Amino acid sequence: MLYDAFICHASEDKDSLVRPLAKMLRDNRVEVWYDEFSLGVGDGLRRAIDKGLANSRFGIVILSPAFFAKNWPQRELDGLVAREVNEDARLVLPVWHNITRSEIVAISPPLADIVAVRSDQGLEAVCNQLLRKIHPDGSPLIVARDELLSWGFQPPVISDEWWLDVVEASNRVPFHGVRVPIQSTWGSWSFPLPHERTVGELRGVRLAWAAMQLRWTEYAEEHLICQMTHPEKVHAFIKGMPGLRETCLDFPHILANYSPFLTLREFSGEFSDTFDEMLDVSVATAKRSLEGGIGGGAALTVDGDRPLCEEHIALRHATFGNYNAECVSSFVTRGDSWAPSYNFEDMHLLVWLLSKASDWVPKVVREFLISGFATGGVVSTVLYKKQGPLMDRLVKARPWPNDAFKWTAPLRQEWIELVKGYLTDIRLEDSPTAIGDRIIELGIFEKFLTGRKR
């Protein structure tokens, strides 16, 4: 990890200055490498000290008669001076303790030429002067580092290129679903960042949250935390990521996009009250719109009436918000209008719903969503992405039933291979033949051909 400062001292000065100074600096959120804090049983002394010297931003050097009487602390000082020469930076922060300038000049004139802090000014004064150098006002990276540490997030050293990625990420646009380069926008499990267009300390806080969001999105992508993930695993993910739980509570409507099944009452967990409140507000808003003759969405509902709540909370509603199955299924795949881009298509979700991996989904919800996906539209999404004899045959086919589409052995085998690919994408090992046949039985290809224009 990164240390703010390495304390170079003689053991004779521990009681009178070094130990209380190290504690006071630590109380002020300075990461100090100090032997009593940093060394454990079994640690190699020389290697541990060398590591502290190499990974500290500054070296606080307690210059005293005892310091100059010993070789070991002077060796540490030599290491700091070597870093100064190599990095072309001022790292040494001298503290004069029971020693005069003339005594230091007699031993090391270059050391006497560095502005120092005098211990006879008092412990608090020494600490404050060091803090002004170690934690200068308006240093965003230091603020970001401290913010991350306060959340239990261990960042790399400030000089690591990882921080460049964080700075770049903090400037990404917060829009979702817009046709802009994907590298310019946040992916899944990202949320609005605080303090846009700020400098200094507030910018540091924004950088810290950008860093945490990078971890959330990278972990979610690596471990496939998505719409199809079991809620127990989602809850564990949320609790295990620094700052994510608090952010989900602040933005429950975005959480509902990332994990729509979390809105089901049996899976809401600690977010149950939040989702209840969100549903109540959504229902009340829909009711006012209905009474005022405002709003649309008739094409999305079962009986042509207006929706009874918003899409992102429809799964929690007793009648799915009066939305038709195709509308709710589409939300589960793509989220609402400004949802982030997902890597999965309707066919991925349909394959998953027909697999053993979705057995935990309540039967009424599962069948409702399957009926929503079992439309001709799901075939259209495949046509745009895949190529081969099957796709060519479907493209050229006349509307059903004028051109009776028939499954030949080669076409069926091609379809099974496509299903196998969808299973691989979502990391499932179910039988592609069994799931492929079930999808055929749903009649989605006939529905696709029936709806085609000549």
C-alpha cells in the first residue's frame, strides 16, 4: 500500500517525540510507516524498512544527537536522499529534536539548508506543519486516496497508472442508452457520480467514487452479475463492494435496472422498504396521470389502458403494472429508456428462463416472462446478429403460412449450435438440444413469419 510518510529516527527518541507524533499523524488520517505500527511478528526488518522507504511519499527525519550517533537511521536517510536524486523531488521533511542548527551544519551542511520543524515548538505545532506538507489543501488525488481508505478500499500508490484510468473514468458522460462511443459511457452497475465540474477536495471525492465504480463494473463483468444472477449472489455482491450498498439505497430505480428480480418481494432483502416506497410513489403518480388524462403507454398494456406504475417496479406490482408480457420482458433485458448498455439479448434471457439456472424464479413470473419473449420479435434480434443457412432461409421466406417453413436436419442442427452459443455466453451447461427444441415448440419462428410483410 502507499504510505504518506516514513519516520526515520533513532530508538532513543521514541518516547520523547516519535511515538506520540506517529499517533497524532495517524489520527489525522496520515498513513505512517512507523516500526511499532508497521512491523509484525516474523517480518524481516531490513526488507520491511526498505519497502517502507520505497513506498512512502515523504520521509520524516527526526534529526537529533542520537540520530547522528547511529548508523542505521542514517542509512535510511541515505535511501531517502537517493530517491530524491532519482525522482528529482523533495522528499525529506526534517524535524530538529534537541539539536541546534550549528550542530547540524557541523555534521551535514546540506541537511541544515533544508527548512525544518523544531520539536521545541510543541507536538501539535510539529504535526500541523507536517500535515500542511503531506496533505496540502486542494490535492484531489490525496483526497481521493483518503476517501477510498475510509471505505476500506486499498488503492495503489499515487504514481501508479491506475489513477490515470480513474481520472479518465471520472469524466465519462452519465448518459445511458445513447449512441455514443461505449468507452465514453459507464457500463452496468454504475451510478451518477457526485460533484461534477469541481476542483480540489470535491474533485477528489468524485475521483474516489469513480474508482469504486470501476471496481463494481469490473467485478460484475468478470463474475457475470447481471439480470439473470440469483438475488442472493446480488446481495452478497452489493455488500462486498465498498460504497455500493449506500449507492443502491440512494438510486433504487437504477438498482432495479441492474437486478430486476430484486424488486420481487421474496428477494428484496434490505431494500424491501425502499422498493415499497418506490412502488407507492409510482402507483400514485400513475393514478394522477390517469385522472388528469395525461400520459400514454396504452400499447404497452394488457387491455389498452394506461400503465398502473413505472416499468422498473412492474415486477413488484400484483398485476405487473398492467403491462403486457412483452413490455416487461423487454425491460428485464434492456432496462428503461436510459438504462446502461447490456451485453445480452432477448434470446439470452429466453434461453436462461428455459434452463435450470432460473428455477428459483417464481413460476407465475417465469411463465409471464417466457410468454413475453416468445414472440416473433426475438427472432428478429437473432437475424441482425447471426449469419448462416437458417438465417438466410428465414430472411427469404414468404409470410406464414404461404411459405410453410420446415425444419430440415441441417437447419435444426444450425439452430442447436446457435442455442449452444447463447448458453456459453451466459455460462450455462444445460442441453442446447433440449432448450432449442423447447424454443421451437413456443412457435416463435411461425410468429416471426406470420408478422412479416411481403
